[in-house]
Amino acid sequence: MRIIFAGTPEFARVALAQLHAAGFEIPLVLTQPDRPAGRGMKLQASSVKQFAQEKGIPVAQPRSLRLDGKYPEDAAAAREAIIAARADAMVVAAYGLILPQWVLDTPRLGCFNIHASLLPRWRGAAPIHRAIEAGDSETGISIMQMDAGLDTGDMLLTEKLAILPADTTGALHDRLAVLGGRLIVEALALAACGGLKPVPQPNHGITYAHKIEKHEAAIDWSKSAEVIARRIRAFNPFPGATSVLAEDTVKFWLAEVLEGTQQPEGALPGQVLAVGPAGVDLATGAGVLRATRLQKPGGKPMGVAEFVRGFVLQPGLVFGDPGKAP
């Protein structure tokens, strides 16, 4: 079976690697244009492009696939490459471009999407982050037959995955990426013999995982310790949950709720209650939060014992603006 693959970040690279290892013929890879990254802001190829180049797979990087859009010359060149590939199917995973109808219609079997949620819950750009932020107990992978809507196509295969109490977006992402690669290999094997049975998505339980914006990183200490802990895990590794102390912005990478611990009467949300080797205990709108991994400005993530050696942190100090969202 001949497969065009469209994807950009590490999540997609894992799936591409599994398709390649399974022996699928991949005549073309589509990925986003190189972007500036790192301290030097040098142009950097996507994870998918790097893998494709290592394996000698042709790569196209159109800025758009819309023939009537802002970059019609890119779309026209991509159209020629897609048609020339004579693909049986296209696999899409975190590509970053909307596929117009002409793309959906070109492969013989259509386009299959690897989506990191149990659709229709968490349609959209950030399903892993939003599942952790919302406190979901499980998520999974959905292999979907793509249509013109936003993650609205018929379901082909799904598999559940538990969200562990300590899961960050980074940790859950890695497990979902492996699961997604395995499921797309299974789906294509079934498609080759006509064994897939599309099932329309239900009309209930629809939620949208809106893109993570940097402004969401600011911790609102008036929220409960449980809500704040979830957001810290959801925003690890991007964008990182932050709060200001004096004039310094501190990033919070790991934290947990101190079950059964009562905060002192009159404590302000965001107030440091205790500092010790196990963590920094902080008052919130409800309950006590223990931060265990922090990052000072210009530094790297570190445990509390190392963090306090170069940063003044003591009981009574207050993060953010007391009683308000920072």
C-alpha cells in the first residue's frame, strides 16, 4: 500500500516511523516549513522532516494547500506532488494545515487522521493538554476518516488509555504517540482488505480542545489546589505554568495537592506556607499545593533543594496578586 504522510511534530514522527517499519511504501511526506527555534532562532526542520530525510523519503513543505489561498504556487506544487505519488491513502497526524476537499478526494481510500483523544471529546488542536487540565481519567487514540469538518469524520478505530495521577502532557503525549502509531498500522492493514467499518461520531459529548495560548500559563492562585495542580501538569512542557514573585517570573513544572492539609486561617492565595526538601507549600483558593519542581528566570527546571540555594523563597512571601488572577 502506498501512503502519503502529513505531519510535523514528534507525535507525528513516531507514527511515521512505525509506518516505515511496517513496510508501507511512502512516496511523499508533507510537513510544515522550517521554523526558527532555539536560543539562536535558527531555522529548524520538523521532527517529521528529519526522519523522512534520514530515510530518503521525498518531502514537500507547502505553506498552504488552498489553490485559491494566499500561497497558490505552494498549493499547486503540492497538488502535482500528491497526484504523482499515486497514493492509496494519506495519513495525517498533527500536520498543522487544513486539508481542502481536493486533497481529501485524491487518495483512493481517502485520508486517515490520528487524533489524540476519544472523539468527539476534545476535537481540536490541544486534546492532550485539555484532557489533563479538565481532570479526565482516561483518553485515547481515535483513527478517523477525514472529512471537511474539524475532527468530525467517521470513526475507524479507537483505543482507550488511562491518564495517571502524575501524568504531564509530555508523559501522556509519549504514550499516546506510540499507541497512535500502532493503531494506524492496524487501520491501514484492515483498509487494505476492506475490513474497516466506519462509525459516525455521536452528537453528544462534543468538546473542543482550543489551542494553548501563552497567556494561559499564569497561575490563578484563587483557584483550588486541585485545579492548579492539573494546570501545572497540563502545561508541562508547554507553555509552563508561571507566577510572579516580586519582579521574578517563576515556572512551576511539578506540583501535588497536600490531601488533608488545612491552610492557616487568613493565608492569602499564592502565599508561601513552608519551604522544605520535599517542596514548597502554598496557599490557594481551596487546599494546599506543594510545588516540587521549579525554574528561576534564566535557569533550568530543578528540585526545591537546589532551587532555594539561588533564590530567596521563605514563608510569608506571596506569588501573584493576592485574590486575583496574576
